[in-house]
Amino acid sequence: MAEEKKENKAEYEKIFTKLNQKNIELKRQLDQFNDEGKDKWNSFVREFNHDMDELGKALKELTTNNKD
């Protein structure tokens, strides 16, 4: 059982690191966005919102799996 907990912890840390990197990338994209017109802004917002939704789902899944 202790070995299984170690494996789960390692897997959660791996997932957390990946999610944290995605979060950093999203922050960088937001900081670097240059307003180049309404069309580009709308496209940027759609993509950014999609990425944030995916990040939220992954975090929720991580916490749900952690309860099992």
C-alpha cells in the first residue's frame, strides 16, 4: 500500500508540474498580447478561454482523482 501511495504521489506531482507549466504559459501569452485589432483580440480571447477551461478541467480531475 505504501508503494502505491508513492506511485500516486509521483503521478500527481508530474501532473501538477505539467499544469503549472501550462498556467505559466497562459500568463505569458496574456502579458505578451499586443492589441492588433478587434479580430485578433477576439481570436486570442477564444483560444485563451479554451486553454483556461482545459486547465480548470484538469485541475478538477486531479482533485477528484486525489480523493479516490
